[in-house]
Amino acid sequence: MPVVSFFECSRCHQHVQPDKYHTVCPACAGVLYVRYDMDEVKRTASRPNGVDAPQSMWRYADVLPKVDPVTLGEGWTPLLQSRRYPIFIKEEAMNPTGSFKARGMSMAVSMARFYGVKKLTAPSAGNAAGALAAYCAAAGIEANIFMPKDVPFANYLEGVVYGSNVTLVDGIISDCARIVNERKDKEGWFDITTLKEPFRVEGKKTMGYEVVEQLGWSYPDAIFYPTGGGVGLIGMWKAFDEMEKLGWVSGKRPKMIAVQASGCAPMSRAWKEGADVSQFYDNATTFASGLRVPKPYGDYIILDILRKSEGTCVDLSEEEILASLLDWSRNEGILLCPEGAVATAAYDKLIADGFLKSTDSVVIFNTGAGLKYTDMIADVMKVSRPK
């Protein structure tokens, strides 16, 4: 496992010493990336050797920070071949706590323990809260979580049963973030909000390593990624850069396709306008609760990645999302989370528009378990328990 050489600001490129757990760039508040001595990593690291490697994201320990991991078996999720289309579903529902958030929180909580942090806090649209609660319980660290009061009930219950301090807020994730900012210094909490610390990206980048390894150390033509905060998309792009430097993969990188719900589409709107950053999306609403992020902190990074990859950003209506969720449930036996259904609906849209060919190799991320959203899905379907 490599030692962290320094943190690098994604905006002004200032180097910050890794002597403590930092949040954002002290000069410009930009997102910090973890950097290693890649020449040394290349000399000592090797590609995982199939079944002999750990069946978790820690099979990539050679490209993750040197730390004693707080792990619950996260990562190495299956890549499921569609029965109808030449596409794969990256099934992140198989992670601990039922979503991709386990990857980032495993890494962030591991580093918090390494740095001696005793209290963590974060606002969450739902799944990040459950993951933070679980990993803090495993690490013996206090978790202070703020969630919208209308999150899926499973997300609230997770926080409670794992013993976290959970506050439900009358608002959305931006309102939760405001409360965290107001209280964190007084309470002595370390804020691990999305992209406001450098290590959740390190956990999420393992999705990029896995996709490439599972495809025989080659790139797909396109990756569809449900984009709220966008950490996974950013992490995968970082993984591609690292793998190319290590000689683990070559060729044209995939088109990165960010997908959003039309009820909260700041990135889609910015993309259509050709902007470099997004604007706050007022009156955000969607049953794909993980996408209800009115202004991603790393919006400038996401838009840059979309342009460099020749990708795009699209948004889908609630009707399109539900229709795709039901289609995949009934024809593939996969109960997507609403965010994953946004991605499958986007695939249909981009095939119809001619942006992609039906023969293109495509990976679609289902970021969580549909069963965690039973109350939300039932509500939008107008289904209730029979009397």
C-alpha cells in the first residue's frame, strides 16, 4: 500500500502536506486529490491476480493509501450481462449497507481512524448516511448525520440501529449541509461531506479499477453514472489516469455519461448551456432521492470530465424513470434503485438519439438496492398494502 505523497488541489493545483486529515484546499477551497509517487507505485504494484486477490475493493490495496482498513467486505460487485442488450449492469446493491456509498465511507472512516479523528459528520440524501453510520460503528467513531426528513425510511433506520446521532431536517441536502457548517466547529466534528475531504474519492475510484478488470483489463465504450454529488464519476476518471500510468490499461477511455432526474438537473442544465459550473437548482424534487443534489460541489470537475471523454449529461422525467425501473424488474429480474433506473432510461434515450450505437459496449451503474426504496417506489406507483 503506497504512502500518500501529498494532496493536490483540483482547481489551483497547490500541494498540501498529508500531515493531518484535510478538508478542502486552504487556498481556494477546491477539491483535494490524493497523490502518490507513481514511479514507486509502478515499481512495486501489480494487477490483482483473479480469485487469489481479496474479493473486495481492497484487492487494489497497491493503489490505495497505506492504512489498516475499516472494512465490511465492500467492493468487487458483480457485472451483470443484460438478457436483452449488449450492456452490463454494475450491481452496487451487493455492497454493505446496500449501496456504492460503502466504498467511499470505508476509505474515509479508515483514514479518520488513522488520523485520530473521533467525531465525523455529514449531510446525506440517504445512502451515504447509512454507510457512514455502519463504518463509524465498526471503527468506534461517533457519527453525526443530517438527512432530509423525507428520505427513504430504510436510510433513517440504518442510522438509528447503527447508533449514530441522526437529525431529520425539513428541507433537502443543501439545508442539511448548512446545519453541518453552522455546528461542526463548535461540536468538534470533522466534516466528510461529499468532495470536502479527499478520501471518499479514493474508495469510489475502485469502481473504475473493477470495471476495467472485469472487462479483461479493457475499457467499455461508455459508462452511465447516476450523478448527484458525482464522486464516483470523478473517482473512476482518476482511476483511469492511474491505470494508464501503471500500464494496466490502454486505449480510448469510455464516454462518461452523467444522468440526472429532470426534477433536479443542475448538471444537465449546465451541460446544455455550455457552462463551466452549475447553478443552484431551485425546488428540487424527485423520487430518485440520491440525485436530489441542487449544486454538486465538484460540478467543475464533472463537466470537465464529460468534455474530455466526449460524453454527455442527460436528465429524465419521473415517468421515464419509473417505466425503466419496472421494465428492468419485469424483464431482467433486477430491481434497480431509482437512481439506477435513471441510467437505464438514459441508455434508451441515447440509443434512440443516435449518440450511442446498439453495438457499443456499455456499463450502467445501479448504485444501490431497490429494496431500500420500497416506500418511495410504492408511493410513486400508488401501491399500498392490501387491507
